[in-house]
Amino acid sequence: MGYTFTLRTIYPYLGELGHAAWLTLSLSLLSIGLSLIVGAGVAVLRRSRSRLLRALGTAYVEVMRNTPLLVILYIIYFAGPGLGLRLSSFAAAVIGLSLNSAGYMAEILRAGLIAISAGQFEAADAQGFSRLQTFRYIIFPQVFRTIYAPLGNQIIAVILASSLASAVAVDEVTAWMQTTGSTSFRFFETFVVAAIVYLVLCQLVNLGRLALGRLLFRQGESLR
Amino acid sequence: MNPDWLSYGPLMLRAAGLTLWLSWLAMLIGALGGTGIAFLRTSRFRGLRLLALLYTEFFRSVPILIVMFFCYFGVPLVFGFDVSSFAAATIALALHASSTMSEVVRAGIESVGRGQWEAAQAAGMDRVQVMRYIIGPQAIRVVLPPSVGVFITTLKESSLASIIGFIELTKTGLLVRESTDGGLVPLLALAALYFIINYAISLVGGRLERRFHIGSRSDLVGAMG
Amino acid sequence: MSPVLTLDGVVKRFGARTILDGISMDVSPGEIVCFVGPSGTGKSTLLRCVNGLEALQGGRIIFEGRNVHESARSIADVRKRVGMIFQHFNLYPHLTALENVMLAPVIVHKEAKPAVEERARALFDKVRLSHRINAYPAQLSGGEQQRVAIARALAANPHLLMFDEPTSALDPETVGDVLAVMRDLAEEGRTMLVVTHEIRFAVDVGTRMVFMDQGKIVEDSDPKEMLANARTDRARQFLSSIRG
């Protein structure tokens, strides 16, 4: 078999891993934030009174759910120069990741909104709450409880999807695994290390979600 | 210069067929493997249950791309034998599909009420017979609709095979793009093809859902791919 | 005494269907007006027009001298002085009973929290639910939820209370608890509009019974009078069918 697993062989490359992990993290966080905003917009579209706007929202979600993220990334990466923009790899990756994730966010938000009964809006109206007040004190807290768990899962999905940024020249963790693996020929070690990085990130999100949930939701509901 | 786009049509369609073949194979292996893992998850032995749990948690917390890289580059290095890009892609896709499918199958089995087990066992059937004649058929109705979602996810993930050099639909699109001096048309055609295929499949899945009157567990199959 | 509420030729349509077909009536302070009649004849819609939950297609509604539907501002003002209790309670599920009652006075009326809390606790005493102020709606029975809803409406110091079938969604055992609270409010001299099927309540507590059918007021008189001696056939038919 002639191959012995020796972690020591990749120690020299761990410095670059730090930088790569930071890229993975920032890529993910930016995309999560942006996709929430865009997704909220799409969710609002889908509840619009206009048939055209509703169809637009649905079309957006369907396109993002059925087209591979890789293809979307390539389109944005290669389309940039064509449109006269000079997009960095990182920017292209963030845009692609955000637009794709926004489709899923829209669905999560939509499910949260649907769960609110019409009577809630009526009672709030009857009591004289303004639209903004109704949203802030009555609707948002309820929606947040409903979407909390799926949101956590979507955050993890974005972290894992960030690995595709390696295909458009972003030096994040997956790219590190590739580069370090091919220069050192220690693919097993780089795989294990990369896997550990992603595992840690995902489990942190999971545990964070559970802990925060216990803090926020006093009723102690199970949020799995 | 306006290249004759339509001449690339047959090439793209053949590549689409290859993508479907790759996805289908991975899905099949994944479904079988996933069913096995589901049984382990519900086994009487704590060790087996733990093993299955670790397996599922691992593949849900790791991007499929690094698994694919390891299968293609790592395995030959570590174990000495060559792995084709097709094989590496299939294995990686199957491993991921199996972990999702194990949850789907487990939910399907659990959805069949305890009363069914008891009635069948009271009639004298052993565990295997109960699964085969009573639980299985009922569980399948619950398992089928979300499986369609897993298949669509696998199909989207198959595009990653292009990165390790397997010439499926995405790679073909990229090659067409290169030989026509860059441009967006091949990429947009790629997107359109994937969309049409996946959307059509999701419609079939929708019909299955309605036929079996079961809602799909969309929280299980929302992988972004 | 000038009327608290005046409806003047109120017309309400949903698409092609006319739900309210020219309703005109006055309500004086302290009156307990009970609206009865077959389902779907616009009784609930009438209440919802008073506080602007529904728009009018014709006529006007004057509340304490102000045209309700004049502007968004007038609707907002009216809502601060009119309390509404719904058939399905509509409590806010993510807040405790106490928080449900305190929310509007603090956020909408911008009152100071300590004063509101004091008033809220007194209201819980009144509806006999002081032991449940920290419970969430999901932990309360239907009758308890409705009493919290009444406290919530009272917390805003309303000049008019509107009840939209307050006991229709309740188990028979708890109906009595809610009606008892409503009876107490009536005895305080509050002005109340009640859409209900509880004819006995209308007769015992109501000062006025309005029978509606097909979007029109068919008969409007003293409840005991109407029950014993309805002037119109339709009212007589309806009332006897309920008793039977």
C-alpha cells in the first residue's frame, strides 16, 4: 500500500489554510446576508396582488432550484467583462452564491409568512397598530420562530456551497485542498483537514442555533 | 462572427444524456445504500446506530466537491489503483445521495404506524416478512416524492464532475464556449437545458405527490447543489 | 344625549354581492345592541365597517361626531377608541396573556409601561384570570383566551365595545364564563354592539335587539318584546326556529 497518513507533511501549508478558511467564512457570511435580503424581496413579490409580479417571483425561485450553482457561477464570472464590469472572482462568487441561495430563502420566508393566520392582521388593525408596528411586534416574531430551524439549515447549505467558488478561482478551503494536494501529493491529509474545517464550521452553526434558540424562545420549544 | 449554434445541438443533447446516466446510476446506488444505512439507523445495536449516524452527519457537513476530489486524486495515490473521472464522480454523488436517502427512507419507515408492525407480527410474520409485505409497500409511497427531489439535487451536483474532467453536460458547454471564442450563449443554453430537465422531473414529482396524497419533506432535500 | 354611533345608508358590496343594503341606525351611550339573524346576512361585516376593517361602497358611519372613513387618520383615531373582540380570539401567540393586553396601549397609545401594567393587572382581576397572566395563549382554554381578548380590548379604554360572535367558537361549558364577563361590562354602563346567536343573553342583558336579513335591518326593538311579539314574519320565524 505504501502510503502512510502523516499529518506533519502538510504543516507548512497550514498558514495558507488560515487565509483560505477566512475566505470561506467571509464568502459564506456575505452571501447569507445578501441572499436574505434578495430572498425577502422575492417572497414579497410572490405575495403581491399583481399576477405578473407573482409569476416573476415564482420564476426566480424555480430557476434557482433547478439550475446547478456551478453553471450560475460560470455565467456571472464570464458575463462580467461582457457587461463592462470588472468583477473579481470573489465578487462573482458572492453574487452567484447569493442569487442562488436567495431562491431558497424566499421559500423559507414564504412558508413562515403563510403560517400566520389572517386573524392576526385583523386584530392588529383593529387595535390601531400601523403597518410597521404590526410587522415589528406581531408578525416578525412569529415568522422568526417558524423559519428559525430551516434558516439554520440554509446557512449550512451556503457554507458547503461556497466550495464551488474554487471553480472560479477563489482561494478558499476547497481550492486549498486542491492546490496543496497537488503540490505535496498528500491528498489524504489535505482531504481530512479540509473536511475537518467544514465539519467544525457546520457543527458550530448547529450548536449556535440550538443555544441561541434556547435563549430566545422562552417556551423551550423543540426547534429541530 | 456568428457561429452556427444549432450544429452543437446534438453534441449538447448527447452530453445531457450522459449527465442523466451519471445521475441515474449514482441515484440508484445512493438509494440502495441509503436504505441500508436507514436499517442501520434503526437497528437494535447501539454501535451500528452510531456508525450510521456518523456516516450521515459526515456527508451532510462536508461539501461534495472535496469528496469528489479525494475520490479522483486521493484514492489512486493512497490505494494504488486508477479511478476514472466517471467512477470518481459516481462514487462521490452516490455517497452524498445515500446519506440524504437514508433520512428519507428512515422517515418513510417511521411514517408507517406502529399498529401495522404489531398486527403483522401478531399474525406470525417475522421481521423480514413484515418489512417486505407490509411496511415496505406503505413506506415506498412516502419515500417516492422526496426521492425525486434527491434525484434533482444529484443531477445538479453532477455538474461538478466537469471540474475533475468528466465530459458531461457542463464540461461540454464549456468546451463549446472555448471553440466558439467565448461568449454567453453556450452557458445560457447549459442553464436552459438543466432547467428544462430538472423542471420536467419536478413536475413528475409533483404528480407523484398528488397521487400518493403525501406532502414532501422539503426540509430534507433543500440542498443547493 | 347625542348618539355615540350613527350609521347612515351604509352600503357594502363584495364584488357583485351586496352584503349591506342601506343600513341606517343610531346607537346611544350605554346601549347594549344585539344583532341577530341568519348566518351570512352581514352582521359581522357591519361591525367591521365601524372600525374601518372594511371599506364602504355607500353611506357614512359617524363615530363620536367624526366620519370614520374620511381618511386613514380618522380610521386610526377611531380604532383607538373602539375595542373589538373576535370569534377566534386572535390573541398574539408569541406573547403571554399579560403582554397581549399591554402591547397596544404601550405601542399604539404610547403610554408609560408601569401605568399600563397596573391597569392590565386590574383588568385581569376583573375577568378573573389573575392566576394566568404569564401563560401563553396555547396554554389557555378557549374561554380563557376570549376573556384575555376582552381584557386586551378594555386596556385601551374604549368608548365602544364590539363583539363578533364572541362565544361561537367556545365549548358550551366556557360560554357561561365569557357571557358573565360581558354582563358585568353591560352593568358598568358601557356601550356594546354584540353579534351573537345567544338569544337568552340578548334578552337578559341586551337593551336592544336588531334582526337583520339579507343585508337589511328587518326589525329593531326591545329584546323581550321581539321575542314575545315580533312584528315581522321573518323575525318571528327566525326566533322561533332558534328556540325550537
